[in-house]
Amino acid sequence: MLKRRIEEQLLEWKEGKNRKPLIIKGCRQCGKTWSVMSFAKKNYAHVVYLNFFENPDYKSIFSGSLEVDNLTMMISTFLGPSTIFEEGKTVLVFDEIQECPEARTALKFFDIDGRYDIIGTGSLLGVKGYGNQPASVPVGYESVIEMFPLDFEEFLWANGITDSMIDVLRSCLNDESPVPEAMHIKFRQLLLQYTVIGGMPEVVQTFVDTKQMNLVLKTQRDIVASYKDDMLKHAEKDDKARIRECFESIPNQLSKENKKFQYSVVKKGSKANQYLGSIQWIEDAGIISRCYNLSIIGLPLSGNAVKDIFKVYMNDTGLFISMLEEGTQLDVLKGNLFGYKGAIFENLIADIFVKMGRKLYYYRKDSGLEIDFIIRYKGEAVLVEVKSTSGNVKSAKTVLNNPDKYHVKNAIKLGDSNIGRKGNILTLPHYMAFLLGEY
């Protein structure tokens, strides 16, 4: 049984005095339904569950009046007399709510009524071309939580790492003192495993139960295939091929020295206006995140982002690895990737940052100066350079040595080494990236 961070968020929501109906959105198979149902069974006397994908007939419940008493009567008719609606003790779970837009519209009436709690889960919510968009999204009458596959800390929990062990890492970070060697070796090993396994719950559980990488890879590739099926089923007709082409180009995009997303890599001669909507579709589906170039390095980062210059990273590095050729998993674990290692470890750090809730930014100039990531950390803009081993950070040094021009004081180098500091560059092991949460 995998421990998920969203359990705390759900409990915080339930304990809120003026809680609204809750929508849990995220990519397919990231664990939404399991987490919500586990929470619901532990915290409510009665759980009323409707899955609109498995049983399309449930949509007819919402085809008429959306008055709450009428809806509860219709739900009882479908589910039978064992269905109990008790004020303050019943939660309704609307699974795959994107399949029934009227059910999402009905959240407004449940919120106003206030007798029952509502949790909806949805994949592909709001993606362009999905055939069942609500006529009226209940703005102001719902709360939304975005859920991702397991993050690195959740992966650590799944593999027996306790909070007290993680606290030791935090203490080392705060003191800038080396991690004890035995712990350093263990966390380094787990980081490499997370790189190839990622955080999709079924994949992680397969690894925890079997430790067989062939079964892990099969599960990952089945998930990638299901994503491609979604692109063909749910995108608008003219966009289907382009979305899939964009998705399949990601490994080649990241292999470039200049990792800016290039439409010519998708298809020779292509231009932005042909494919920009395709990138947006994949991002809205929760599969990728864009990392925007900054015009200048400074806060607020979002205000300095150049919206038409960006890199693209997969939100789950394990799925990204599975898109590469056979044997890549073993190569990562052995460190035999040569020039492609940089792309994999950049995607790994992007994966960790996105699941922390960070937006992604980088800085590149035509002169060749490039900083992998810029983050807000402890109230200032901080450079983050990612190295597969140790490596030089020439660009970061250039920026730091010109404070009048760039106004940056500190940099972090993430690599395959223990904690250390040289001037205003703090070196951290890759596995500590998830601890950089202080804004």
C-alpha cells in the first residue's frame, strides 16, 4: 500500500469550515481514484461512488433537474436501497467526472445545499477537443487539487525510508555538512532507481513487489500506449496526428545541445503555428511541463518568462526512459549513457521540481551561456545547474562573476557527489533536489 501526500491535503480539505466540492485532476493512472476512495472509506460513514467512464448510464442522472434532492433520489434509484445520504456523514465520489459535464455543473448546487461532501476525479479535464466539456464550469463553487505520480519522497516512503532518515538529509542541507557515507550510497541508489521507475503507482508497486525491471518496463510502456490512445480518441480530428508527433519527438528534443523545443524536430519544415496547440494538449493532459526561457534573471520569474521559447520535460522520468530503446534502464543504473546522461538527469530534476509545485524556468543566451534551471529559493533567484556526475559549471560562474549585470548571488550544482561549498556555489547530490522547497 503506497503512502501518498494527497492524503494530508484531503484531510485538510475535510477539516476546512467552508469546504467546497473538490476536484482532483491529473494524468491518467497517477492514483487519483485509489487515493480518494481510501480517504473516503476512512473518513465518512457512507460513500456513494459513481464512475462515469465504467458506467455511462450514470450520465442520465444529471440529464434533468440538478436540484440536490432530485439527484440523490435518482442516484438511489440507480445504486439501490443500500445507498445512504446522511447530512455531514456522506461523501459522493464522481470518478472520471470529465465524462459527465452536467455532473460538474451540478457541483454548484451541491455547494449551495451543503449537506454532502463531493469529490470529483478527472483526467483530460479541459483539454482541447475532449468531447464532453461542461457548458458551465462552476467557478467559485469548487476547489481543485492537481495530483501527480509519486514524487521522489513518496518513492522513498514506498521503499522503506522513514521520515527520520529524511530529517537527517534536511539537517545536512541546513548545516551544509556531508551526508554520512552509508546514507549517501543508499539515497544515491534509490535516486537512480527512481530515475528509471518513476512515480506511476502501478509501476512503483510492481517494482516494490517484484524488483523485476522487465515487468516495470512492460507496465510503463502499457501506460505510454494508453496515453497515445487518448491522443487518438479524444483530440480533435485535425490535431490527432500532430499531438502524437509532438509527444514522440520529446526524446529527440532533449538530446539536442540546445534543448529549446524545436518544431523542425517534430517534422521537417514545421512551424510553431502548426504544433503549438498540440504541445498545449499534452501539457493539459498532465503528461509534460514546459520550462520557459527568461529574458532576464530576476524575480518574479513568471514575469520575465518568454512564452514562445521553452523546453519540454516529461512529468514522469520513468515513462520518459521507457520511450527510449531496450537496455536504457540498465544503462542508467550502471551510468553508461555518455552524452545522453545530461538529458535524463535534467528531466529527473524537472520531474522533482514540478511535483513540488514549482514552475520551470531556465536562462539561455545566443552566446551559448545557459543555466539549466532558475528557481526562487530563500527569497532570491538562484541558479541550478544539473550535472550527471560532477562537471564544470562555467555558465553559472560567468553569471555569478558579473553581479552588476545579472544581480544573482548564489548557485546550486546538483550532481553525483556529496554536499560541499565553493564560494557562492553550493554542491548537492541529485537526491537532495526535493528538499529545495523553501521559497
